Amino acid sequence: MRLLLGYDIGTSSVKASLVDAETGAIVAAAQYPDGEAPISAPQPGWAEQDPEMWWNELTEATKRVAAKANMADVAAIGISYQMHGLVCVDENNKVLRPSIIWCDSRASKYGGTQYGNFTAAKLAWVKNEEPEIYAKVKKIMLPGDYIALRLSGGDINTTASGLSEGMFWNLQDDCLDKATMEHFGFPESLIPEVKPTFSVQCTVCKEIADILGMPEGTPISYRAGDQPNNALSLNVVRDGEIAATGGTSGVVYGVAAKVTPDEQNRVNIFKHVEHNGILLCINGTGILNAWVKRTVAPEGISYPEMNDLAASVPVGAEGLSVIPFGNGAERVLCNENPGASLHGINFNIHTKAHIVRAAQEGIAFSFMYGMEIMAKMGVDIKTIKAGNANLFLSPLFRQTLANISGATIHLYDTDGAAGAARGAGIGAGIYKDYDEAFSTLQKIAVIEPEPANEALKEAYERWKACL
């Protein structure tokens, strides 16, 4: 048996999946920690994590899958990771400061509307606010690059897709964007060697192979940010295809050969595994649902029970609207940070159930708000592919999204770690192409939009008026 190992380096945990290369079956899957990993916020709008924490989580998640399968059969490794994070190392590959992660908005004043809170702006913040640290930086990396460094025992490289998510890549000329480097005054020596997304980027060193129980020299043959990887996981690689997620943040990711950029830079354009990727990100989505469960819903309630509670009140939550943007600056709102809020509360009508429903509807409306921008860019969204996870586990949320957008939603049995494993199979030459890699991908449900619902349309217009 040949096994493909996929890692998903997330904000809240690290997930690991072992996939049988021949059958596509997930032989073992695990995550660590069981709860949510901490995010440090030394100041309002800041968000940091220690890269050493990611590595410790990876080793623990690997131990858990190793208890269920033979790690000696691992033939290739793929890495998915939280996008936009900045890792700085010195000449000895020592991390110089905690990683400034994706939802940190401190650098907006350096990036403006074009660069927002992307990695280039984060590095500009370090250069200007922490010059003593910046002076020691030998290389900068994204979170997945750092994990590859640790697995290989010292190899530092990155991908064009990764650099594009940091605004370091010129999409038109397909090379390092010298204009960005010159604008911020960054020397090109800070950028690691660029490797193809699907290729043997480095291999596992003996010391780490012994610790993790896998063969020395196992190729690390795929690397991508979590949203391009999610699209790959759903076999969204061709012009006109769309993927969506509803985890800590909500994302709609489209693939397009040609696109008209949004004049206000509210939707991102990155280099995907094929063509360009158009990425709409809403920070306050799944995290809002988790906040509602923790703070508003009855104590001890499960997510399925919370979904049932939301379904007990009418569409539109009887006039209650929730603005879900409570997790920092929003690019879709031109890097404004309006916060989350409730509107139209009637003390004689509204209950916890109304708040739960209005929150899920508000998240769906935020997706729709961004999708309307994508439509003006030339992205025709008729079908949305999603994994059966997080918010897409909620029948109310996914039906609301289908109804308000008019798009059919296809749910698949996959996740980011499994997708990274399949990507590794492509990069290592085990699969000849996408079709072979995803021939065993299982569709588990189709959600068709229901006939026009005036109450839902009215609720969306009311929501936009509140926004």
C-alpha cells in the first residue's frame, strides 16, 4: 500500500490525513489539539501565533494517525496552511518573532486598499515598527514554508502561489513582483527559492523521519494556502469553477482564465494551481457561529441542536438582522472594520432562537454581498462546491445560501488535509493528472435553490441597509 500524507496547518488546529493512493480512501485522520489553539492579541486588531506551536501540533497529530496506519508506507507529503501569515527567520533558521497571521489587521496603514493585511504589508510593519528584528531577517516564509523547513531539516523554499497571496508575485509576467519589493524597500534576498506547486520541493530528513516514523527522504511534493488547497480538494481547478468554505473565515474561491479586477480591490486575485484564483474572504463567519454557540445559545447545546433551534423561527428572523463582521478589517468592505452588531431587536418577539437564525442568515448574506462583487468581475456563479464541514453542516445555512444566490450547492466528503494528500500524489508523479487524483471523490448531497422567497429577499435588503 502507498499512503499519501496531507497536513492542514490551520488557525485552530493541525489536521493530518493518510489517503490510500490507489483507492482514495482516508485510512486515518486526526487533529491536534482537540479544542482551539490560542491566538495571541497583544493589542486590538493584532493576531499572532508561535510557529513552534504549529510544529508541536503537527507532531501530535502525526502520532495519532500513526496509531491507525503504518507510516512506513507514506510515499509523499502535501502541506496546506493558513494563508498570509508572516514567519521571519535569521541566518540560523531561528524564528525571530511570533507569526503575524491572516486575521491581523495592524499593517493596513502600510498596505492601504491594494495590499490590505497581506504578507507584504505585515513585513512592512516589521520593517518600520521593529527595525531591530527586521535587520536580523534572512528569509521570510509563509506558514507552510516553515513546516517544510522543519520537515526537511533546513530547506527553505516557497511557491509562486504562496508569494501571490502575499502580494509578492506579478501575475501578468509570472515572476517576483519587483515593483512591490521596490515600493516597500525589501531586498529580493529575503524571498526563498521558488518551487512549482506540484513538485518534489524537498524531502524529510533522517532526524524528523525517525521522530515521525516515516521513511527518510519522503518527498514533500505539494504546498498551497488553505483556500487554493480547498479548491483543489474539491477538484475546482478549471475555468469557471467555484469552491466555498465556512470555517473560522468564510471564503468563496473561483477559478478564472480571464477576470476584470474590482476597482476597489475588495476581492483578491491570486495564482491558483491552474489559471488565476479569485478569492472572496469574510473574516467573521464560522467564528461568529462559534461565538453564538458559546455566548448566546443555551449552555451545553450542540451545533446540530443549535441548527434545529434556528430552524424553529421564520425566514428573516422576524425582522432581526446580524452584521457578522466581528473579526477585524474586511477586504470586502475596503479594509473597514465595522464590527459585529444586531439590528431590529424587539424585546417582545426575539429570543435566542432568533439570534441564532439571524446570525446564520447574516453569514449567508455576507457571502452573497461578496458574490455580487464577483459577478461584476465576470464570475458567473451557478454551482458552488463545498466540503461537508463547518457551516456547511447546517441545513439552514446552506439552504439560505442556495436560495439567496440562486446557485446549486454540491457537498463532497473531503477536507483540506485529504486534498493536500491528493495534491502530494500529483506532485510526486503517483497520479498523472487531476482527473486521476480525484476520480474517487465522493459527492454526498446536492442542495438546489428553492422558489423565490420574498421574505428572504426582504431580509437581505434590510441587512444591506444595516450594513
